[in-house]
Amino acid sequence: MGVRLVVTDDHRLLAEALATALQLRGHRVLAVGTPVGAAADLVANRRPEVCLLGVAHPEDPASFDVVRRIRRERPEVAVVVMGTVLHLSGVASALAAGASGYVRQDERIEGVERALTRVRAGEAAVAPDLLQSVFEHLLRPVAEPDGEAVRLLRLLTRREVQVLIRIAEGEDTREIAEGMAIAPSTARTHVQRVLMKLGARTRLEATAVAARTGLLELAARD
């Protein structure tokens, strides 16, 4: 017997495509909604067995407030989150909020269907390798760059990124100039631009901003 469900996603077209694919496979879609914040009201009005929740930004813990509300108001409804797995903290936040399952955003429809069936039966639906990665992340957390880090990195030129890394390593203007084979005046200009773009008044403050947002880690990968 097919699952009775509500499908929501931050992207309307994706929600409708998922709903259509699941209906063709014998499931009963009671409602399709966007954005995901509407899920709780749809669940309250339709009383499905499962809510499939497509989340655009799982790295934002606030994305799962709706999961908490559903679990509080309709605890009999299982929630399956669909999202990216780039930020393991996002997967952990979804499960902590009460989601019964988490599927990758690029999962095949067969995988989504299996997750829906499992959570309806009262089982957890998280791929073993993903669950292991989440546990390892929680036991040995590693700072992940947030959206602010990505935004700041886009503001910096490649040369300014190199200067930022040297600032974080404690190099002064002379050392930066020698290490990069540029004139001290050029190094000084790069430093000033880095501070301005990071909204920092001092080198120490710039380093703190870069460390807090994960910019240093992101810059090292670039």
C-alpha cells in the first residue's frame, strides 16, 4: 500500500516533480507546498503518514524549526528531510529536531521511496555511511565554513587570500612582502584591502573573523 504524504520544498518545481514521481509509483500525495515553512500547516490540515521536506539550506539550524513543530503538534507524522550533505552539522540538526530520515538531494526516486516506507514503519531511514559520518562529526567536530565565509571569500582576490593566510600566521608587512616577492608598499595595500573587505580594524580582528566563519579553512582549500 502506498504512503500517504505531504511533499514540501523550497523550490516549487522540485516539490511538484517529486509529488508526480511518487504518485506514479502508487503513493498518495495529499498536498504539495512551498516553502518548507508551510509544511506544519499542511500536515495539520491533511494528517499524512509522512512529510517529505526538501530543505535548501540544511546548514542553517533554523531550517528545522518546522520539523520540531510537526513533531510537537503531530508526533504520529514521520518526517523525512531531503537536502545536501556538504554540512554534516545540518544532517545532525535535522535528526536532533526529530526527523526520522535524511536522504541526499541527488538521491534516486527509489531511494526516496524506500525512506518513506521505512519511516512509516517506525524505522530510521539514513544511509549507514552518512550516519557514520554524522557520528564521527559529532565526536570529532571540525569547523565547517558557513555562508559568511563563502561570501567573504568571493570578495577577496587570490592575492588577498594569500595575504590573509600570512596575516593569520602572524607575519608583519615586511615578512609578507619578502614571502610574496612584492614591494612593502604593495603588501601594505593588500593588507589594508583585506581588512576593509572583512570589516576589521586590525589584523588580529581580521584573523578572528576568518577563523570564526571558517574562512581560513575555505581559503586553504581554494
